[in-house]
Amino acid sequence: MRYELYYWPSSQGRGEYVRLALEEAGAEYVDVARRRGGEDRMIRLMEGRAIKTPPFAPPYLRAGNLWIAQTANILLYLGGRHGLAPRDEGGRLWAHQLQLAIADLVHELHNTHHPISVNLNHVDQIPESRRFAADFTRHRIPKFLGYFERALQSNRAGRGEHLIGARTSYPDLSLFQTVAALRFGFPNAMRRIERECPRVAALHDRVAGRPRISAYLESERRLPFIADAGVFRHYGYLDAK
Ligand SMILES: N[C@@H](CCC(=O)N[C@@H](CS)C(=O)NCC(=O)O)C(=O)O
């Protein structure tokens, strides 16, 4: 089956979590909105009545007759189909739980540049962004990454190298992407924070070196991080000194 991924065409954003899973799985997919007329199609489908289970926002995925939205939900589906999650119920739920924690972190990360409203431009909420980001870098990144560090540490089967079991699962890929985004957005803060979570930092580098992922990262399919667009931004004044 050829999947259809629908996500905004010019930034990695939350679509990247889905792309990484598709790439690691070696799955065939089309990044619809990056094709001519694709973004309009994505919006029309989202706002129209053709999909019985309509998405609220991208990313969303078409898998045959299924239309699936919400990043963690898409990954729940792909993880099960492509061996990127445990088969047993407890393991599947653990993977989903980790992914939802990443979704929470991404939401807060997004709020560093849009703390008042997604509807306003960043420039209209800079003082609030400064305040939000100072707390985010000081308390929230360490708390989230500390959680993932403990998860890595206590997974004996993974020898500290995998979040779940003894092999790569989609939360590993998602943690890689999140660390990459945090390094881009908050390089000063992350230099300090990563000293306290060496397993998380090492997981990032190991995932980046996986054959399919490294080929993807080198390809044109991987969009660059953009300083002032999308979810994963960088404003020097929001990074800890
Ligand atoms: N919880 C959703 C969030 C989806 C989301 O916020 N998508 C963004 C792009 S990354 C968007 O286009 N939002 C439009 C909106 O919220 O109006 C998920 O994880 O997929």
C-alpha cells in the first residue's frame, strides 16, 4: 500500500514524526502537500465532508480506506503495522504513552513562541514568549528529558539504548526528532541539560546513524529546520544564556 501523508509543505513540524516512522519502516508514501496543488487538496479534504473521520489539523495519513489524524494516533497505527512497537497490549500502550508525553513536550515547545495564541503572530507575543521560554528551558525541558532518561535507564532489555524492549520503536524515533528540534531551538540550554541526560543524547545520535534514517536525513525529503516558521523555531532571545 502506498500511504498518503498530509502535512504543511515547507516545515518539518509534527509531520516529521510520521515521516521518520515511514522512512524507518521503508514504507512507500507520498508527501501530498509537497506536490503541485497538494496543499490546496489537503485543506479542501480537511475542511470538506469527504472524509468520514475528518482531521482537525495536519498531520493526517491515508492508509487505504483509513484516514487517521493526530500524530500519536498515526504512530500507534504505523507502529503496529511495521514492527515499530511491541505486539502485546502493555507494550503498545507504553509506546503510546511515551508518544503522548512527547506530544505534550512538543505542545509546550510550540508555546515558547506562541504562548498566548496560535492565532497571533509571534511578534505580537514576544514578552510572554520570553517569560514562557525562560521557564521552559529552566524547568520543563529538564523534567521531560529526565523522564525519558529514566525510561531508558530502567529498560534493562534495551541496555539503555532503547525506550522499549531490545529494538528500535517509534518512540525512539520521536525522541530523536524532539532532541534535534530542541538542539536547534535552544542550543545553549541543551548544552547544559544534555549533561544530565546522557542516554537521551546518545539515543539521538544512534537513531541519526540508523541506515534508513541517515539516508533520509541526507535526502531532499528531509526539510531543514527554519528559524522563524513552523513548530520548531529558533529565536536567540528565547534561548538560555
Ligand atoms: N495534537 C495534534 C496537533 C496538530 C497540530 O497542531 N497541527 C498544526 C501543525 S503542526 C496545525 O496545523 N494546526 C492548525 C490549528 O491548530 O489550527 C497532533 O499531534 O497531530
